[in-house]
Amino acid sequence: MASSSSLLSRPHLPTPLISKLSSFPRTWSLFIISHPKHGNKQKLSPFPINAVYTPHSPYTPSTPSKTEPRNDPISVLNERIRREYSKKEVFRTVMNSEEAGKYMRMVKEQQQKGLQKLKGEREKKDGVFSYRVDPYTLRSGDYVVHKKVGIGRFVGIRFDSAKNSSQASEYVFIEYADGMAKLPVNQASKMLYRYSLPNETKKPRTLSKLNDTGAWERRKVKGKVAIQKMVVDLMELYLHRLKQRRPAYLKTPALAEFEAQFPYEPTPDQKQAFIDVERDLTGQETPMDRLICGDVGFGKTEVAIRAIFCVVSAKKQAMVLAPTIVLAKQHFDVISERFSVYPDIKVGLLSRFQTKAEKEENLDMIKNGSLDIIVGTHSLLGDRVTYNNLGLLVVDEEQRFGVKQKEKIASFKTSVDVLTLSATPIPRTLYLALTGFRDASLISTPPPERVPIKTHLSSFSKEKVISAIKYELDRGGQVFYVLPRIKGLDEVMTFLAESFPNVEIAIAHGKLFSKQLEDTMEKFALGEIKILICTNIVESGLDIQNANTIIIQDVQQFGLAQLYQLRGRVGRADKEAHAYLFYPDKGLLSDQALERLAAIEECRELGQGFQLAEKDMGIRGFGAIFGEQQSGDVGNVGVDLFFEMLFESLSKVEDHCVVSVPYHSVQVDLNINPHLPSDYINYLENPMKIISDAERVAEKDIWSLMQFTENLRRQYGKEPRSMEILLKKLYLRRMAADLGITRIYTLGKMIFMKTNMSKKVFKLMIQSMASDLHKNSLLLEGDQIKAELLLELPKEQLLNWIFQCLAELHASLPSFIKY
């Protein structure tokens, strides 16, 4: 006979055949036994279960079919718990108050550091960074958000007279669903935000109503609750990172000597990035996770090389991960040259250019530690690659990797130092940097000899293409000609071969044979090939000083970051470079494509990759932070107001803490004692142990209680009402403990819950409740939550009311820091 302890571990159990015991006594009284850690003598909240033996009424369990909905309150609660916990690999962290206080101070410091570094240009009011919009920068038809009224459409600014005044002043006119509003410009500048969404849809579902501000307040509350959940997720992510440890690296004279070998004078931004990374490695025991954001050719690679030297000097391995073979090969060449004076440091390349024997040899060298620096593409993340003592991961252009590769990269961050290089960071990376939960260094100062790239945006014509190429060839330069896909390369080749019969032209794309692609790239680098017709395989890493014109055809099919990176392939020397961006017909372009083209044209200056990434975040969103789309929550208020609310929430994080209490300290005085029928007791394998185990798992956490209940039902079917009452009391105590409620009792129509909850926490919990019935009944006075019912309910109905109420309050817990 299987024991009931297996209820927690068995995923599915068939209903057993249980023979009744003829010696079963006529009256039973079962008591919950305390958890062993509290001692065998102490009994916890006994629930007497009086069951009268009735041998002629055998228990028949009801097992719902797979298609039948299970709408009883416990099933609904269990489903919510399963949904919430399954989103995370690790359950929520519960801290003691001392750890929580230290942790929150560190998070606030980190947040301010991130904001000051990356958002210093934002206006700062009362310690909060503002995303408000200047009304004069708006265009007619733009959607805006008024903080008090909601979402409207900007009409324009014009002079008008105020009531009881003949003097005309400037007013902002905004159209809402039920009329036009006008407000003084100085007032509008304090209350207006742009409305944009983190996806392709720029238009709000509906405009707000001037005469129904309550609906807008409810939308803001939904946004606020979503933000609180996001804040808790970010903080737990950061706490997990802070708890990782590795010995600090030594700052040796050899490192200073290595740095002195750099042949160029670093820019001020580059120097600061050197300092930041060195401090991460030598000044702390927490693994580094830093973003280096800087335009192509601004010196990000040198920052990475110095970090590599620091780690390799400590006899650890460094991995350099690049999105393309071309970029990986370039990194290998640059790193090999930089470390050529150190014969003891071995650099290896892992790519599909190599033979099977070469790959196997490299894999063995990585495993036994013979290779100190390993450069390669996503193959470095494969299961066959076993590192001997990996200390540093350098990721170049993270946005070019797929979802699975990014997940693998994220898994490294718990154990090794990570340095991410990007000209245009992906929105998710940028988002974490902006909120201060990821360290970031911005290199925005161009090298002294660099000049801005001249960008030409127009509809396609062969005459314009020929003119642009002729200009570049006449001054002895080379040309990139980029298309979005392989199909079409041959057609362009035919057209250019006819136009320039005496010029060496070649094609390059990712599906060429390895040796053929390598030879083509090498000939272009040496200047033997004058025009390279290619896909975006050249987006990252190809540094050709003599190539100073790039032609991009069907520009609407590229992403904003791709266009910025492609444009950065030229202008690497002191010669003025040209980027020609051709689209077929503006009438055929989507609004999002037009917005991308406007953004790339606007960001003409050097060092604007970060600003472009911000625009990209506004156009295509900042991505799923934890695998769950946030666009619905952001859509309630728009990106800008959402960000401002987020920063405000981060700066006041200590206001949203819930102090849980021990399970055994919770008293539930409802005077309802369930009587289990004897046929159900007969049906259970070991009723006393099952009841004891139920109390034990309830003491542990609500996830364990949910698992126990689900498995109990799976094995024995739906429990009778008396057993359901017993389970509800267990859930009640568990939820009360999580919420910081120490006692629940009633007096007539009044329900009282003694709690340590603060007014701010209570207010947010009430705001997030779905049921107006419970929301409008609850009131916090001093250390008690009170609810007055319309009439005195029978005990079972009263239990159900309190159960549903606590279930709603408990659903808001993901929005709070718990300790």
C-alpha cells in the first residue's frame, strides 16, 4: 500500500482499490500533529474531525473530466499559484529585515548610478527622472498622455483667451473621445507625455473621456501594479546576482604594461570604460555584468582585450562570442596580434571554416585548458564545448543572437564575468541598463580623426547607384552594396558588371562555401575587390579603411539597429564616407518602416548609437524582460509615463515591503470544525497521516500546499465538503502568514484581521483587487483590517467569504518585496 507521503512527488496516481477495515471504530477524532521542528509535545491548532461510521453508505469520489472546468475556490486559487510560480525557475526570495534593508539601499544606489550615467540629459524633478514632453516638439495628430485625464490626440498650439480675460495666451489643444480640452502651455509641459507602445501598433485602442477620469485612474492603477511586479522581478534578479561570489582579480604591474602597449590615445569615454571594467574585476567579488555601448570603431574591443588580459593572467579562460564568422575572424586576428608578445597565452578560433580534425583538436585544448582565449560564433555555446576554467565571457552584438543562445549566455552570468559590447544594444539590455540593474559604460566620443558619415535617403534609381559608385571609385575607394536577402544578389551583379566592366566585383553571403567566403573577404580587405555585393553578413566586424561608400537597397526590410551597424561599416578613416539608403516607394512602406528611416536619418552624428537604441525601444519595444510580454501593461499608459512610474517605484521601493509571519503564529478563530464522513475516512489509505502531512506542507509554503491538494484529488478524487473546509482553513492560515496577518476573528457582522501591514501596502493591495465586493468592504485601522458585512453569515459562508478575500489579497504579493 502506498503511503500518503508520496502525494507530493507522484505526478499521477490511479484511484486505488481500498478494502474497508471491519474493525473501524464507530467514532473517530483526528488531530493535526505539529511539524517535528516544533517538538513532539506541542500540538498545532487541532482540528477535531468527528466522523460517524456508516457502513451502508460507501464513499464514491467525483473525478472531474479533463474537459470539465473546475471552478471551486481551491482549484481557482491553485491554478493562479501554479501560473505564478511556473514563470520562475527559482521561487521568490524571502529575506530577513537586515538583509532586505541592505539590499534595497544597494538597488537604489545602482539605479541612481545607472540613471545618472545614461539618462543625465533628462530633467530631474524631486529625485525622479521625468519623461515629460515639450509641447512645442509635438506634431498635429500625435497621441499624448495627460497624467490626470488620460490619452488624447494633440491638435496644436494656438493663442486663445482665458475665461473672464481679454488677454490672449498660448494654449495646447487636445482632442479626447468626448470633446476638446485646452490647457496653458506651461501647465501642459508639466503634465504631458508622448503616447507610444512597445510594439508596432502606435495607435491607442481608445481615447480617454474628459467626463470619465475614473476609467483613466483604473488604467493607471493597472500600470502601477504591473510596474510593482516588474520592480520585484528586477530586484530579485539583482539580488541573485549580488549573492554570486568569485575572488577579486589582482591589479598587477603586468596589466599596466599591457595597457601601455595600446598604440592610440584613448578618448575620455574610453578611459572611463577602462576604469569601470577594471573596478568590476579587481575591486569587487561579485561577477561583472557590464554593457559597453559605443559606435563602431570607438574602441569597445580594446576595453574587452584589457579585461581578457586581467582574467587570463589569473590562469582562467576567456571566451569571445561573435554573431558572424566574419566578425569572429576579425576578433581572432586583432586579439592574436595584441597578445603576440605573450607566447604563453594561446588564442584559438572555433568556426565552420575549420576542418573536423581542427575542430576536435580545439575542443580538446579548450577542455584541458591549453587554450586561454577562445574566439568563435554560437558554436562556442554548444554542448560539446567544455571549458576548463572559464572566467570571462565577452559577447559582441548580443542582438544578433537567437533566443536560445541568449538564454545560454544568461546562464553563464551566475558564475563568470560577462562583458557585452554593442553599438546599438537590444531594447531589453538597454532597459536593464536604464533601470540601473545592469552596469553600463557609454563611449560616445569619436576618435579624433573620425568624421560623420553623410547619409542619403531616397527612392531607388539605377542612375543614383551608378553615380555614387563612380564617385567612390574615382577617389580610389571601395564600395559595399548590401541587399536584405540572397535572392537578388546575382541580378545586382549583372547590372554592376555591365555598368563597370573593368572593375573587380564579388558576391558574399552566409551560404557560400567556407573557403570561398574567406577568400572573398580577404581579397576585399586587401583592396583587390572594389565592389562587394553582399547580405548583412558584413553588418558587424568588417573594418576596411578604404571602403567609404555603402549602398543599402530595400532599406525598409532592415531593422533600425541593422541599418546603424551597416552604415558604420564605412567612415573608419579620416575620409568623408557616404551611406546611400534606397527604398522602393514610400507609399508602400509601413508606418514603422517610415519611423525607422526617419530615426536613422535623424541620427547622423557620430556616437549616436545609444540614442538610436532608445528610438528603437520606442518603435519595437523593450522586449520581454522575463519571458512574459509587458506590452499590455505598458499600453495602458504608454512607454514614457510607464518608465517614469517605474523609476518612481524604484526610488520608493522601501514603501512596498510585506513582512510575513510564521505559519504557526496565525490564529483563525471561526469556530467551524469539519466532520469527515466515515466512508471517506475508510476510503483514505492513512487518514491521520494525510491530515498531518497537509498541516506540514501548509507550514512550508503555499506552493507545497497546492501540490499536496492537487495530488490528493488526483489520487482520491474530489473531497467531500467537510474535507474541503479543512483544506480551506489550511489555505487561510498559509495566506494569512504570507500577508503578515496574525489573527482572524469575527464579531457578529464584523470581520477582523490583525496585521503588520503598512497603509501604503494595503492601499496598493486594495487597488489591485478584482472584486469590488471585497475591495469596498475592507478598511485598515491601526493594526487591524476590518470588514463589515451586510448581514451575519452562517459559518461556512463566512469561511468562504474570508477565503476569497485573502485569495485576492494574496494574488497581489508578487508586487511586493517579502521578508
